Amino acid sequence: MSKKIYVGNLPFSTTDADLKKMFESYGQLGEVVIIKDKFNGRSKGFGFVTIEDDAEAEKAVSELNGKDMDGRALTVNEARPMDPDRPRKSFGGGRSNGGGFGGGRREGGFRRERY
């Protein structure tokens, strides 16, 4: 049986290869992935590692949790599935006051000038 491990508070410069190198001494690895922002491709500061042996995975969690990496204390624990009842973040516009470029508001946004 394999175990998926969450690794958080990673430096944003960490690559998939860096994460793999950190965990390869703990046994046979499956998937190793740094989660990246879909718009700019930069790291979000966390990732996941799958270790094939449960005992080796628990050893990795206990030894690496709190370990310093480039001045940041890592958070390493067993990954938990997302809660389906948790509301998703919504970043969609929805401004009803006409903000932005020349909308109905004069105190916010930008006012269009006619030349």
C-alpha cells in the first residue's frame, strides 16, 4: 500500500527534482509533484509525494516535519482528501457598483476623458 504525503511551506524556488531528492532516501517513490499556479506557472509553496511503503512514509513524515529548508520550517504530514462540503474560493468579478475602467463610480477606478 502507498501513502500520499503533503509537504507545505516549501521555498517557492523548490522544484520537483528538489522534492524528489529530499524524499528518495525514504524508499520507493511514486508521484512527486510541486503544485503550481495555473496562470503564471510559479510554485504555490506546497507539493505531494507518494511513498510506496507505509512504514517508510511514516518515518519520512516524522523526520522531515519541522525540518528547516532555506529558512522555512517544513510542514510534512499524511495528505488528507479535500472536504467536499468545504466551499470553494471564488475570485470571479461580480462588482455591481460599476468599478474598474470608467464604470459608474467616480471615486474609484479610472474616469474616461473625451478628447
